[in-house]
Amino acid sequence: MGACSVAILSVVALMSSSSTKRKNGSSSQGGLKHYLTEHKQTAGESIDQLWIKPFGSLMTIFLIGLSLALPLALIVILESGDKLVSSWQGQSKISLFLKMDVSEQRGAALSQNLASHNGVRSLRYLSKQQSLEEFENNSGVAVPLELLEENPLPAVIVVEAGTAHPGDLERLRDELALLPEVEHTQLDLLWVKRLQAILQAGQYLAQALVLILALVVLFVVMNTMKLLIEHRRSEIEITLLVGGSHAYIRRPFLYLGLWYGLFGGLLAVTAVESLLWWIEGPVASISALYESNFYVQSMSLSLFFKALLFSSLLGVIAAWLEVSLHLRRALAK
Amino acid sequence: MIQFDNVTKSYAGGQTALQNVSFGLARGELAFLIGHSGAGKSTLLRMIMPSEHPSSGKVIVSGHDLKELPNRKLPQYRRSLGVVFQDHQLLSDRSVFDNVALPLRVSGFNHRDMGRRVRAALDKVGLLGKERLMPDTLSAGERQRVGVARAVVNRPSVLLADEPTGNLDPELSGEIMDLFEQFSQMGACVLIASHDLALVARYKHRLLSLDHGRLLSSDFVSGSSDV
């Protein structure tokens, strides 16, 4: 939070920096102290301004919060989905079905050779007999061997790949398929790819939403600033006439924009966290039904700070734009 | 200090506020600007602030050609001016202290110096002790004096006043005018637009007489305290 605050306040200070020369021979340290005191005072006064018209301020903060909550929620859910896909990809296995005429000794030797392959993290060799037992265990159906002349199931080597990347997995599968002992390979990545494509589309959607709703926030804050500037028009005119610089005029509005953005961001974060808490139980139930370890995770600390930084900057930028427009119009008169 | 060279100001509707006005005021000079309502007094003052620019001609103040003054240098220039407005132009949601301190605050004064100067300025206009009051609680005359205190608190080199005694009783008007005279004696160039010819006549001054935007005279007048 500290780094975030410093970053935001630095931006405000930069955007409202004045070329004012310190008077009365005050030292640079004293000048800096005075400058910081001025900023502290302006920041405090601008917070007080929020309470002059509490309903209007709350409405602005509410609009900012709601506008940012939607893309933020999407980003958090996509992050959870991304982690799920990564975990599934990490468990990606390639099944090598050996030819029926490959002896058990050759199969075991092949699995020993493959264990030292770069792309293989671990493997498990299932003889024809073990394959049959596993089939019977998993399916609950006993194979009537007395009716069959021989075990119809091939020996299998189940390879756990050392990579999670779909492209690398496919290359490893193709390489292993060329082995003379291998009849058939199986790598079921299509559904992972589909899910990944959906998540990627979701990320584009989230980015587009962030852009559109950031513009909404800009317009909301600019409109609020416009009303505040109108309310303080005479004060601005008098301050300009007594030598107030544009930076000096801008400063209280930048702090107001900062508070709107920051409180709006906090509201968005709170709304998203509440939503996640609300859907956590139902999602866990669905996940359990699919024997999945998927769960909706809480917002990461980095995303939390990024959201606050983003919303605060939006508020500051909107205030800067509106006040600059007003001052430009005032100068043009 | 203040130089007007053939200054004409016309508005889009064809109305001319000033026509070929030329005069010069030196450092330490006290000048009164007289003329009927609509003669162009306020326009002339606004050109020095400058919240308006001439349609033709030049306004030069403290060596600055105001039309050529870049926007970024405007605040610094305005800090060298003190302006008393006819309608006070006080901030109603700020205390007397904060109103008077505004020019110092925008100039970057520290709080200690600000406090000292504000109290000195309020003392000069007879309002010491009323720092914490809000302008709405003051009489019209007191508000005008707050405006005067704000104009002089920055010790400006040029002091402009638009009907500064309009709301004051004769005694207080005299005190405020004496204050302006003191400022001119300290080296400031003081230009006052006024209707009160009797009050004006008490001081040694330059008299700039405007009529329908034309400067009729810019004579030196010896003051008489008997008037």
C-alpha cells in the first residue's frame, strides 16, 4: 500500500508542480517542507470537499466502483481459470500403446530407456496383465478371458511430460510415436486448448471492458469536476488574478480526482471480493462433482494494488484534463 | 512603470471601449482615473491586470509588453500587482485571514511570514482581530477593507483600485486613500478609478480623465487637504 500511495502522490505532485519560487530566502529544505505542507493541507481540504456534497460524491464513487468492478471480476475469474489450465497442463500425460507383439521384456527395457529422455519427467509401465487389471478395476467389468484366446489389451507406457506447453507436448508425442514398438499414442489436449482459447478470448474481452469502462470513469470524473469548477468559478478567477499559477489552481482538483478514484477503486475491490465470497461455495460444489480441485481464488495482492493504482490514476488524469480544459477556455476569453 | 501607447479596445459588436489612449505613469506616482460610468475606466484597469488585451496599441508594465507576455509568466507578473475590486471579490467560504493570505499563499510564502504580513495588512486597514471572521459577517465597508488588505499584503509594485471607497464612510475613505498615498510614497505606482472627486482633490496626483474611451487629460494636480 505504501509504494502505491507514494506512486500516486508523486503523480499528483508532478502534475501540480509549480514553478513558484520560495520567498524570504527559505532554504531548499524549508522550501520542500513548505511545499509538502501545502500538499498535505490541499489533500486534507480536498477530502473535506467530498463531504460538502456527500450525495454527489457518493454517486461518483459508486459509479466509478461499479464501472471498475465488472472488468476486475472478469480478470480475477480468468486468473483462476488460467491457473486451473496450467495445473491440468502440468498433469498432461501421453499414453504409448505398444504393439501386441512387443514382449514384456522389450516393453520394460523401452520404458527404462525413455526414463532418461529429456522431455519425460516420469513414466509408468503397465504390462498387458496390469492393463487388464486396471481396466477391470476402473470399469468394474471382468473380462471373460476364458472366452477370449488371449488378453486383448496392449502394454502401455504412461509418460508424464516435463513440459506444460501444448506445442512441446505435441512434439514429444510425435517423437514417441515414431518408436518401432509403439502402435498408437494418445494425448488429449484438445479440450485444454479449447478452454485456453476461451480464456484468451476472455482476456481480450476483459481488456476491451477495461478500456471502455476506463473511458466511462474518465467522463464521470470529468463531469463531476466540471460541476465543481462551476461551483468554484469565482474562486478560480480571483486566484488567477492574484497570481495563482495553473498548477496551483489544478492541485485541489487533482487531489479530489485522486480521492474519487481511490475510493471508487476500493469500492470495486470490495464488490469483487464480496462476489467471490458469494460464489465460492457453489463453485466448490460443482468442482467437487467433477472431481476437480478448481476453486475461485481471492484477488491477488498485486492485482489489488494495481486496481487501486489504476483507479486513482484515472481520477487524477480526468481531473487534470477537465481543469486544463477550463483554464484553456479561461485564457482564450 | 505603466505605459499605454495608442491603445484602442473594440469589441465584436462594434463597441469601442478605449480609443488611442496614451499615457505613462512612473514609479511612486499616484494617479486617479475619472470619468462617467462606461467611460472605459474598468477596461483600462483590466488591460493592466491583464484580463483583456488591446485591439491595437501597446500596454507596457514594469518593462513587460503585456500582449507578448507568455501565459507561463502571467502568474509571476500578477504577483507584482495589487488589485482592489469594486465588488470586493472575496471568497465567501474562507476566513478574513485566508482571503488576505491568498496572494502570499500562491506566491509560496511560509506560514510564519504569511501570518506576520497578513496581520500587518489587517492592522493597516483597521481590521486586526477579525482574522477568523467570515466575509459574510462583515459590513460592506469592512469587506472593502479586507479587499484592500489583500491587495497590499504582497507589497506590490503596482496597485490598481476600482472604486475602492464606494462602500466606505468619508472618514474611512480618507484613511484608505491615505494608505494608497503611503504606498505610492514607498515607490509603488498607484492607479485608482474613482467617482469621488472631492476625495481625489485632497491628494497630489495625476488625473487621467476618460470620456467615451478617449483620454481627455492626464494632468498633474496639487492636492489640497482643505477640500
